[in-house]
Amino acid sequence: MRNTGAAAMLGALSLFAAACGGAEGTRSGGPAEGGTFTFAIGADPGALDPAMGVLSVTNTVLSMAYDTLVHYGPDGKIVPGLAEKWDVKPDSVTFTLRKDVTCSDGSKLTPADVAENVNHIADPATKSPLYGVFVPIGMKAEADEAAGTVTLSTPKPFSFILESAPVIFVVCGKGVKDRSVLAHGTSGSGAYKLTEAVPSDHYTFQVREDYAWGPGGATTKNPGQPAKVVLKVVPNEQTTANLLISGGLNGGVVYGPDRARLEALPGIGKTVISAGNGQFFYHQGDDRPAKDPAVRKALTQAVNLKELAGISSSGTGRPATGLVQEPRPCQGDTVAGHVPAFDEAAASAALDAAGWKAGPDGVRVKDGHKLTLRLLYATTRGAGVQAAAEYLAAAWKKAGVDVTLNGVIDTKMAESLNVTQDWDVVWLPIGVTLPSQLVGFLSGPAAPKGANFAHLANARYEKLVAEAALKPAAEGCKLWLESESALFENADLIPVVENTALIAAKNATFDMTAGLFAPTSIRLAEGG
């Protein structure tokens, strides 16, 4: 896998902000007809071209207007979308498209439209950050108009060739030929069409009343289906909570301390969901102290990860069990028993053995160089992340390390992570739903030329994922799970906590999967 663009974007925000979930608010009456559903998003989504959309907030917005070939059902199984059936082989999957699908401009969806989406992402000239993450390296698409099919193929067998399809938004109509219209508009077959875009303020969508090809054949002809959806940019979670309480919003996702007062209030529907890991990586470049696995393991042993988990999540987290978010295809705990355990004495002895001896000021020294770490983290992720960085710095200072905290905004994080590489440890969430989507970030060419921002070179991980990728999804799960544990045992990255978030609703119900709306699930009640 290549593509520093994807790594840069992931450094700013995780691919998906939340796992499966939904919320149901208290209903003050029956279904509301022709109403407006208003939902808070935490940041502006930026340009809306689906081939470039890797930020979680961008994909949330895109999910209102675009469909995918198939979807994840409530049980995590694949269900029909634009495709009514499919035939899977080790190195290809052929989708038979529905014949009644139209684009928002009235044109008919064609197999050629679908194929062009995949081939556009795979074209090096596009420089799509989705290539090698959502669309596997080497994937090609071929349309058969007569048969009404599209075949996606890879040069060699690929485990998740079908499971990759639910995250590839399909552009159709005028947007296929002129992608400039996608910067601030939509051209999709989805349940809603964007009618107004006011950056940093709101995005308004109008329902498509003829829509009848949602997940499993869902339509928009349902009692309570809103005529309009407004996605309102609300960067402050306190404001989001206030608007939910006052009725200014029908829904939102809250990660921080304001969720406590929402959870305590009647009349607010709430569902707690997984929101990706709090975790940190060690930079293993040739000139970095964490190049030495003994140093990485000692630094990890110097930290009480259980305490750190509570601090970073403000007490709302769960024990981390792996790197992939739900709905994940391979179930199992890859973390327990595989991360170096907290042991300050062992950490000190290991650093001594690695040649790092305490100097007169308490900072360890080796070959005339002090043991220093530059800890990078995003300041936009709330007080928990700031507190986690300070806790790590204190623990490592106690072990004889000179730590500099480097808190930056998301855009600066991407530059620091991949271009300037001015960090030794980074607190970085990466949210994906398939283990194959992580491979380029955890192996292969290093940044700034490649996506491997931490310069990882774990031979066991590379061997296991290479074997797993050639097997059908279920058959390869044991190997995929073992590959994650290999990273933790080598202290390449340290999963600290599984964060959670609160999906809150008032006078409405809706479902989200991996941060994406199921638009046909949105219902308004009277009073909403």
C-alpha cells in the first residue's frame, strides 16, 4: 500500500467516528409528516467529492446523498443495496445491479457509472486517499451493460473483496463526467439530495420521494420520514447538549463530559456506542530511541495503562480488545495478555540494560545523548487527550525520560505526523472496519514517501497479514487476529482504551453504522 495522503487524513481524524448504533427520543405524538430533522456535526466536512472523503465527518455528510453497492445489516452481515445479488470469488466479486435506481438528476444508474467510481479512485492521477484503504491496491472494475453487472477484481486473492464494498460511495449522473460539481454539491442515488451548503454552518438535504432501493429495499415512503435533513456544524459539545435539551436539535453524538447530563435527562433518547481506541504509537525511525524494542517495552511498562485509560476517556471507556471497530469481521480479543504489563522496577532495569543510565539531573543518557521524547497529540480531541498526554509525560519523567508535549490542531497534526516527522510518540486514533485497511499504515514504505508514519517493521505482522489476505474472510480471521497481537507484543503501538460516545436524540429515531447514516431509518415524531 502507498499513499501518504490517507495517512495524513487519518492523522487528522479517524475514518469512522462511531460503530453501530442509533437513538430513539421520547415521542410527544405520532409520526410527523414533512418535518425537518436536524443533527449536529462537530466540524465542517470540507470538499464533498466521495473519492476524496476520508474524514469521519465528511463521510457522515456523504451518507445522506450516496448509496453503496451493499450495506452492513444490523447483525453485521452484508445486505443488498444498489446490487440485488453478488457472486464472490477469491479475487473478484460480480454485482448484479437493481434496474430501478436513478440518480438525483433523474438519470439512470448504469454499471459503467459504478465501474468508473472504482477506477477513478484507483487511478494514480486522482491521488485519492481511499486507494489502498477502501479500494484495495490493484483493484479494477469492469462493467457489463447487457448483463447489468459490475465486476471488481484484484491481481491476487483478497480476503475482504466483498466487505470493502459497503464503504465505497457511488457517484452517478452528471458528477461522473464533471467531478467539479462535487466540491460543494452531490450527485448520487441516495435517499436525499443536497440543496444548500453553507460551509462551517449547515448542510440542507431534501428527501427523494421516489427512493426505493435502500438497505434491503428500504424506501422513503414511511410515516415520519423527514422531508428535510439539516446537518448543523456545532464544534462545541456543550452547545450540542444545550440544543438537544432545548429542542434545537433532533440528534447528535457527544463524546465528552456533557454526555452525563444528557444521560440523566428524561426525554432524551440515548445509546452508548464504541468510538474507536485511545492509543499511542512509537516512532521507530533509525535516529529515534524507540527504534530499540527494549526501550519501547520499558516505556510501556513504566505506564499504568489502566489509570491512563480512565483519564483519557474521562471514565467512560471500555477495555480495548483490538484495532478494528464494529461491525468487524473477525471477533476476538487481541489485546489481553499481549501488551507489556505495568512494572516500574522492570522498566527501570530494562532501560539500564539497554544502556540508558541516569544522569546527574535524573534524565537518562546513552553515548552522550539524553533520552528525550516529543509527544504529539491533537488538541481538538477534548480534555481527556490533553490529560492523557500529561499523564504519559509524568510517568516517563519518573522513569528518567525528558518529555516535550506537542499539542497541535488536526491540520498541523497531519503535517507533523507524515511530513516533518517531528515526533517520537503520537496519541492517534485510527478507525477502520476491516483489518486490511490498516496494513499500509502499519507496514511497508515509511513516511514521508509511504503511509507507514511510525516506520514500523514487524516481520511477524507482515508475514501474518500476507497469509491472511489470500484467504477468504472467515478463514483468515485467526491470522488477522494474531497479526494485531504481534504488534502489541512488540510494543509497536499500545491500545489503551476503547472510547465510547453517546448518540442522543429528541423526538426522533435514526440508525448509524460506522458513523454513516441509514437515511431511510430516520423518523420524526410530532413535536420534533
